[in-house]
Amino acid sequence: MWFIYALASALFQVLRNMVMKRLGHALDETINVWGRFVFILPFTGTAVLIVGLPTIDPHIWIVCVLFAITQIIATQTLSYGLKLSDISLVTALWKLSVIFLLPWGLVTLGERPAALGVVGVVVSVCGLYLLNVRRSQLSLWSPLVALVKDPGQRFTLVSAFFFAPSVVLMKKIVLMSDPFFATFIAYVFTSALITPYAIYKSGRHFRHVLRYWRGFVSLGAFAAVSTVFGSLAYELTFSTYVESIKQVEILFALGIGYFIFHERSRVQAIWPGALIMLAGLVMLKLWG
């Protein structure tokens, strides 16, 4: 069942990212990130009211603060990376962040994936990396070579590093409560911490929130569903497996582009990486 939850999380993550991209063109990256964190709350709060409060570990609040810090750092440094560097280079490097989850999951949660499960993770990440560089017509080593001279890529590496602990901390919050309350309370803390910074950095854009309310509400709805499905998957298996499966979002995005927007010019370029990635996902399904 965790596999289905992870796939559903990936699908709604694609829809969330489509809305974020549209809002990002209209406003700026900081207000966009703020909206993603804040507008998730009405939906997750409603879910908590319907499901009811779970038994809550008394130490959950400390974990929520740590999650908020790592999530904000990961998201903001990624936005700086996208601003300073080519999006294709950033995407290819950032997707390697799943590899960081292996040691983080072991140290913080005691997760010890089976050897074949680890192979599945590595194969799927390699396929994803190849898909990204081929789709963007880059050489295989371009994203890694760019680390030496491109500050945007260094921001991206920082983002990838902090994304991993944010994932394991979210799983910890789920285990200390339940998926619905965990999603709600984690983003209460995240919203509280990022709001002062957003006011300082992008205060002039707040007056436009009402103008784009449909976009922000859609953003919150898709983010809520994606995060809850991901949290349900965390309850059932290793965080590394879940995040590896969620990388299938790029295949969903390419499928939407192919069938709906008729973006077919790069299919030949990306199919080798897509096949390798799918092979890794099959390994995770069979042996994860």
C-alpha cells in the first residue's frame, strides 16, 4: 500500500509544482514558498478536525522546530540556486538528494533497508539523473563540474543536504502523532518561522495575495494532499523508499507535457533515463 501512497503523493506534487511555477512568474520565490507553507494549513487543519486528535508524543514540538528550520533552509537555498544557475543543472543535481537520505535515515530513525532495496534506490536515482541531463541536452558531468565555478549549484547542494533531514524529521513527527496531525503541526511551525522573513523580503507582494487567491488555494490543496499521502507512506516503510518512488513525479510531468501540451520533441532524449529509473522503481516494489 505504501507504494500507492507514494505514487499518489508524486502525482499531487506535480500539480503543486505546476501552480507554484505559475505563481512564481507573477510574484517572487519567497512569497511563493510562504504561500506553499501557509495555505496548506486550512486543508490539513480540516482533516485533523474530521479524523480527530491522535495520541501525541510530548517531545513532538522540538522535532517540529527542527523540521521547520531544515525545510525553510532547503526551500530557500533551492530558490537561490534556481535564481543564480540554469534550471536544468539545478534540477539534475538536486534530485541526487535522495542519496543523502540513506545515512540520515540510518542515524536518526534506525532505518536499515535491504541490500536490494538500496540498489533499487541507487538505480532509480541514476536513471533520474540521466533523464534530467539528457532532457536538458547537457553532458553527463555538467551538473557536477558546475559545482566548482557556479555559486547557484553550491546553493543547490546545500538545499539537497538539508532536504534529507527535513524528510526524516517529518517521518519522526508522523510516528509521534499521525499523518494528518503531523502535516498540520509541522507546517504551523514552518509558517510561523518563515512569515517574518517573507514580510521583510517580499512585503510588497502581500497585497497581491487576494488577487491570486485561487492559485494560492490550489497550491495549498495540492500540497496538503501530496504531503498527507507521503506521510501515510512513511508510516509503512523506509523514508528513502518513499522519496525514491516520489521521484516518479518527473515522469508524470513529462506525460502531462506529452499528452496534454504535445511537448514531444525530447521524448527520444529522455527514454533511456526513464527506463533505468523505472527499473529501479520495480526493484523497490519487489524487494523494498
